[in-house]
Amino acid sequence: MSSGSGKGKTILFGEHFVVYGLPALAAGIASETTAKITRVRSFGWKLVDDRPAMPGYKEKKYEEQKVSIDKMLEHLNIDVTKTGFQIDLGGDLVCASGIGASAASCVAIARALSEEYSLGLDDEQINETAYIGEMGYHGTPSGIDNTASTYGGLIWYVRDLSGGTPKFEKLKLGKSANLVIASTGLTASTKVVVGDVAKKKEADPDWFDSVSEKYVQLVNAAREALIGLKFNKVGELMNKNHTLLQELTVSCKELDNLVDIARDNGAIGAKMTGTGRGGNIIALAPDEPTTKKIAEALKKGRAAGVWTTTFGL
């Protein structure tokens, strides 16, 4: 039997702005998915998925997951027509939209396969294999999720608008930060929301340029503050980033409500993360007791799901 793991991820700064070639900061979080591979006498592969999940998530993703696993097996030249195996997925990463659940499973499975078949894959090759797996879920993924899942720490990401290879810079902090993630329970279409922002940009390019300029200053300041472990400054910038996302009309009353609850209960910064108009918020906490206080308040505030984790290392 062999095993592997992959981290979840969250976007700290950059939702929607990243589409237009502006930098984003993502974090690999401590919560992770684990994979165990056990050889069996039968042919093919079997999946036992014991990951914690939001209702309906695993069922909705199952067909894409099968494609993903087959793509990774093909990429690694693993033939299961002669000897099969069982994949057992577990870990403490809750399967939900916006926290890199699919990428974490791809990384975990890639690492387990590398160990089981003595492939000796390094992190770069694990990341490449996980990217192939992500194609089963997303068609043409950005690569940011699997990169954060493979390496952890922080990922500075810039999309190449000409279609070339995106820029990834891996950063590590000298200290972990406490994070609370809360879900609205609502799911929006990324395609629709991104399309709506594009329409607003086209209708008023000067307005969009002004908002983008504010964001570029913000994300560069956030990078500097994170590397300097100035978490109070990071929190302040998270709050400003949420305001900019409200201006883009990608937040909603459910997200804003959870952000307000988090801030009222000690978060030094809170914002929506991901597509928006549903999905999740993240809240930066100064210490473990405050992390628990924020989480409990969000649960009472009817968040559909609440998780606590850390990021940075």
C-alpha cells in the first residue's frame, strides 16, 4: 500500500482581476486530502471516497473525477488491464467549491501512484501530473490550484494574456496564519459571473481601469505585507479587496453578511474568495482563540459550512 497527500487552496487576492492579466496571490492551506493505493487481484481501478464534503459535491463531481484519474494513469503510462488497485481518499479537507478539492485529490493520487509504482516523481512532475488530472474537471485549468496544492506556501500567479505559460512564483512565509473559511451554500456559474464583469468593463473601460489600478497597488502591498509577516496590514488589504469586488458586483448579500460577522467577531480581515455571488468567504484571525470565536459566530450566522485552517508554510 502507498500513500500521498495534497493541500487545499484559497485565493487570498485576485479574483476576477486575474482574468485580465493582473497578479493573484493564492495560498496552499494546511487542510489536505490523502490518497492510499492498494493493489487488488481484479483489473482496473476502484475508488472509495471517504473525504468530508458539502452535500452533493462528490456525486456531482464523480464523472469528472473518473476522467481525471484515467488521464493521470495515461500520462504516467500505468496499465491497469493486468493488475488493478483501489484508491481510498480521505483527509481533513472538506470537498466544496473554491478550496481546490479536485486539485488536492489529483496531487494526493499522483503522489500515491508515484510511490506504488516506484516512479520517483519530484514535485515538479507531481504538479505536472496533477495538472493533467485537473483537465478532467476543468478542461483547460489555470494551473494555480494544483501548484498551490503541490507546493503549499503562497503562489504569486500572473496569467499570460497571449496564451503562453502563466507565471508562477512560489513563496514561503516564516510563520503560519490562522484562517476561517465559510460557505454561503450558494453556487454561481463562473462563466456567467466572469461574463458580467467583462460586460461592465466594456461598457465603462475608464471605471474598470480605475478599479484595476487600485487593485494592482493593493496586491503588491499584500505580497510585501505577507512576506514581512505583517498580518494586520494583510487583513486591512483583504477588507479593501472585498470592497473592490463589491464594486465589480461579484459579491452578494449572503457573502457580505458572512464577512460582517467575521469582522464583528475579531477577524483582522475578511473577504469573499473565488467566483462570488455565492461560494465562500475567508477570514484572517490573529490567534487560535479568535479563530474559534469567528468560526462559532459564522455557524450561528447560518453559514452552510465552516472550516478552520492555516496557510503560509
